[in-house]
Amino acid sequence: MDTRIEAVFAWIVRRRAPILAIYALLLAAAIALALRIPSDAGIAGLVVPSDPDYVATRAFQRIFQERPVVLLLLEADDAWSPEVLRDTQALETALRAIPGVVPYSALDVYRRTHPGFAPTESGAADFRRFATGTMFFRRQGLVGEGFQGLAVSLDADTPARRDALLDRIDEAIGRVPHGAVRAVRRVGAPYVEAWIERASREASVRWFPVFGVFVVALVLFLYRSVRTLVAILATLGTAVALGVAVAHPLGFSFTVVSALVPLTVMVTTLANLVYLQSRFVDQPEGVDVEAHRLFALRNKLLPVTASTLAAVLGFAALAVSPIRPIREMGLWTAAGLALSWVTVFTLFPALQRAVRTPTGRAVAVRSRWFDRVAAAIPVGTWRLRVPLVAGTLALATAGLVALTGISGRLPPMKVGVDALDYVDPSLPIHRDMRFYLERVGGTNVARVWVTTPPGAVTDPDVLRGLDAFASAVERRPEVTSVVGPTTFLRMRRYLATGQDALPTDPAAFAALAGDVEQLLLAEPELRAFVDTASLSDAQLTVVFRGSEEKDFQTLAAELRTDWDRATDAVPALRGVQMRVVGESLLQAKVGASLVPTLAESFALTAALIFLVFLLVFRSAAARLMAMIPSVFAILVTFLGMRLTGTPLNLATILIATTVLGTTENDQIHFFHHLNEGEGPAGLDGALRHALRVSGRAIFFATLINAAGFLGLSFSSFPPLRQFGVITAAAFLLAMVADFTALPAALWLTRRERPREAAGGQETTRR
């Protein structure tokens, strides 16, 4: 079998010229495909399209287009002064000149109903009485303590169009003088999502140069050869390009976590190349370099294949997630890692031979310092075997408790999916959102979709029922505002009588609501709440406080209760269908799915990797102990997250799968060479052989992984920054466990002692 494997590699080396030509063509095609991958980095694209709530929300949006809306808050010491009102009026005029932008304000409503208004002292006083005489404007964030507000609707159906309109709005804010206005605060999901998309796109651009410098420095330091550097960089670049390009035929998009795909493929491929090259440079005396090349490839085929297979299965396990970017990221990474394995065992041997990379006999490899450390590990871990294993178990247990909590005493780790959680707190957009939350209230929006028989939505009794429902919802303490079809009737009544409550008497209400269909023709804003095509669909917009899944579920239950009461009070609502839809619902589902995604994907990943271990290791104890470093690192990482207040989010939820799927690489190589070194010297000799052959590669592969993910610390996107720093720390923890807890556990289970501890005799059993 070994002869056949070496014959295959010999064939690859002989056919290096056509192989290099084929990869050159594949590289060009991969770059072209990668440039054609679409981007969908918004929070709105987190749920898989087959989800029932996603289907219902998209059906709702086909009737009622959810146009992006931003709020501009003109902050001032005296928000009611004539100077501030003039500044507000000037900005509103500038915004109306932008195609696709429709501003709306309390001042605009007052000016339309009071044509002679001028921002004088008396005019400002009259406007203040009008705007504060009802809670409507305050609930909408159009007036408040220390600010005047402008609600700005954007005619944007794509992220590019949205970003272009936001840029025009920013330009208008910059042009209009603000003498009495202290600041113009920008609030709303469009600003947050635009920043998230930009930050997630820039993540790769920020860390790639840093990681590139590290790769060059590490290869030159370790192998001291420019030719080796060329072979590794060419293979690495090709593997990453192919790994990214595979998303195009698979139909995937760039999302908020897509930066992890090229990073994972890159660090895993580079680690495998280091394993191969480290075995290649270890050329014994008297062995021909070509014969040794084939031996090194054959010797590393099993551990590299097993570790890559385990990583592929581990990331593919993310397919169980209902969160679309996480599911796609898992399958995308799995496909990329599979392609990288092919590249490592075909392109790299061809490049090794083509550029004639030297072995350690031609160029000395820097290893003496590591050899001295490795020589001390067997005896040191035997002496400290009990405290090392006990300490590992204690820390791992603490990490498990930190993650899951203790019933009735310690809650589980916080799950964060609110878009604002993804924005750097030091940025103005974050401060502006906090200003709004403190002065006005919630920013999450629930859409209540009402469907009546054809033509019945404008029936006065139906409208009376909808108004009773809206009034009940608005009394909820967590609800900031409710806007629906009857809001415009309330405003018209307020303008006429100074009262914003509609009559409850059916006859009086019918008289007031009798011309709703004419209002639909005259008021374009009303058409956003009633479907004029069928007159059978209406919507109410409910703005509420709270960002967690339980907050939305509580609101949904309360909406159902209020709807049932309104139906009992107004018989016309019987037979009318009410559904809660909208982007906030989908976002809440994402938050609810994060912990199950962590648990299910981690369990499936562990099971699949253990299955790979069954095929690689003969010893049952070895199969279990091989997972000690990875599980220890993951659980201690969660302990660190708990202590530092780092939440689980779309990126950090992937830490467990990423660490387990990546660090098992080290354990497979370690145990492969441990079994290879078994002999008369027992565990002591096996450990020394494994540490000599694979220890140095494990050390540098871990540095590669840690440095690669640590490069994400340069990202301005908090979830990726957190993921990078925490994952890098987990890799280092796993390496520490590789060289401490793992040998200590082996000493305990095999009940042997090293030769030095036995007085220079052969390894003995106690």
C-alpha cells in the first residue's frame, strides 16, 4: 500500500509542468468567479428563505413595501426656539430636493394646516402648543426633550441605493447651516445596517496584509529559504482563491460572517503545508532527496487527510443551523477545505520539485530551542500529571457552568443579536442611537398584518375595531407607538377639535370614517397602511422596547390578547386574520436560534470528529484523550467570555465549531506519530518521537492559526473582532493542553514512568 501511495506522488511530481499549467488556469477562473459572488451582508438576510415567518414577511412586503426610514434629530438647548425651527425647515427643504427621499415632521404637518406660519416668537409658541397637545408626535420621535425630529423615508430597494441616498442626506446635513442646532443625530436601521455591511466587507482587507506579513516572516524564520516561501505562498493563494470561488456555483453570498471563510481556509491550508514541509526538511543522512520527498508525502497523507476530513465534517455540521449566513458559512468552508486538501497534495509537491525547495541538510532549520523544551516535556508532565489533569478538569467544568448557567442561580450566557450590539460603542452612530433610546424609547418594529374579506378593510366597523386594537396596544408599557389606518383619522380630528381620540360610539365613528376611501386618494402616507388594490389588507406598525427574543415573544402574545379582546368587542373583526410579521420577528428568531445552533453543531461536530478518530486510532482511550485539548480550550474560552461580558452573537457562536474543527488537526498528528514511536521505550519513547517529529509543527501551526484569527482584531466590526481575539486565545490554550494536559493524561492512564524518573532504566509500569 505504501508503495502505491508513493507511486501516485511520484507521478504527480513527474507531471509537475501540466499540473502547474492547470492550476494557473484554475486560479484565473477562481478569481473571476470570486468577483461575481453577490453580497448580502445585512441583518435582514439572516433567516433561511424556507422559514414560515420569512415566507409570511416577504408576502407582507409584496403588498406593503417596508421602505427604510431614518430619523434625524436636531439637538438644541431650546428645541422650540425660532432659530431651531428655521434650521429644521431649511433641512427639510434640502431633503425634499433629493429624489427618492421624503421627509416628514411635526413642523411640516403644522405648516400644511397653518399656511401663514412663520418661525417667529409667537409662531414658535403656537407650534409648541400644537405639537405638545398630543402624544402622537412625541411617540413618533418627531419632537422631544431637547430636539426636533425629521422622519425620512427612503425609496431604496437595494443596499447600494440605500447607501447612495444616505450619502445624499449626509451631504444635505453638511450644507445646511445649523446656527442654533448643537448636533444632528442620525438614527435608524438603515444607518446601522449600512455600517455593518461596510465593516464586514472591510474585515478581510484589514487582516489580510497583517497575516501576509506574518506568513512571510514565519516561513523565512522557520525554513530560511526563499524558494520554500514561493512554493508555500503560491499554494496558499491558489487554495484560498479556489475556496472562495466555490461559493459562486453553490449559490452563496458574502454575509456578515463570510470573512471567516477565506481566513479558515488560509490558516488550515498553511498549517497543513507547515506539517508537510517540516516532515520534508527532516531528511535523514544517506537518503536521496526525491525518495525522502515521497516518504514525507506518504507519511503525512493519513494525518493531514484525517484532520482535513474532520474539519470538513465539523464545518459541514453547521448546516443544521436555521441561520442562513452560519449555514452557508459552514458548507462554504467545508467545500473550501476539501479543495485545499487537493491543492496541498498536488500543487505543493509539484512546486516543491519545480523550485527545488531545500531540506534541512541543505539549509539548517531553526529547531534547537524547541528541541530543548520538547525534551523536558515527558518528565515534567509525569511529575505534574495529577495537578495538570485536575486543573484541566476544574477549568473545563467552570467553563461549562459559565456557558449553560445554573438553574435558579446563574443565567446562561447572554445572547446578542440586536443590530446595535454589532456597532462599535465609540462611533457616533452608536451614541446617536443611545440618545434616541434614552429620549424616545424603542427602535424595534413589529408589523401587524390584517386581512379582511375583499373591500372590507375600509368598512367603518372594521376601522373602529382596528382603532380599539391600536389603542389597547399603545397602552402597553413596552410599546412606544402604534401607527395604522386610523392614525390619520385621529390626526384629522385633532386638527379640527384638539382631541386625538376617536369616538367609540359606532354611529359617530362611522360619520368620521365615512370618507376614508377619498383620503386614500389624497394622502399618500395612508396608502402605506391600506392596500388600495384589494381594500382587503391593512397594516399597523408597532414600535417597542426590547431586543431579545423573549421581548418579541412577549409582545406577540400581548398583541394576540389585545386582538382577541377587540374581536369580542367589535363583531366586524370576526373572520379577519391578524398576523405578526416583519424584520424584527426574523431578527428575534435569529437570537432564539443561536444557542441551539451552538449546541447542535458542536455535538454533531464532536460526534463526526470522534468517528474520524475511530478510523485513525486503535486505542479507545486515545480516541477520547485526543479531544481533551480542544474541549478544554473551548470551555475555558467560554469562561473567559463570561468573565469579560462578551456575548454570544453571530460570530462568537462559531467559536466552538471553529476551534474543535481546527485544533483536532494537532491531536491527529500528535497521536499518529505517538503510535509511530511505540516500542521498547514505552510511552516515554513514543512521546519523545511524537514531540520531535510533530511537536515543532504543532507549535508553529498553532502560531499560524492564532495569528491569522488575531488579525481580525483590526476589524472595526465588533463581532468579528471579538471572534478573532477569542479564537486566537483558544488556539493557544489548546496548544498548551497539547503539551501539558494531554501527556499528563497519557501518563495517568498508562501508569508508566519516564526513564529519567526510573533512574535511567527502561520505562516501567508502576
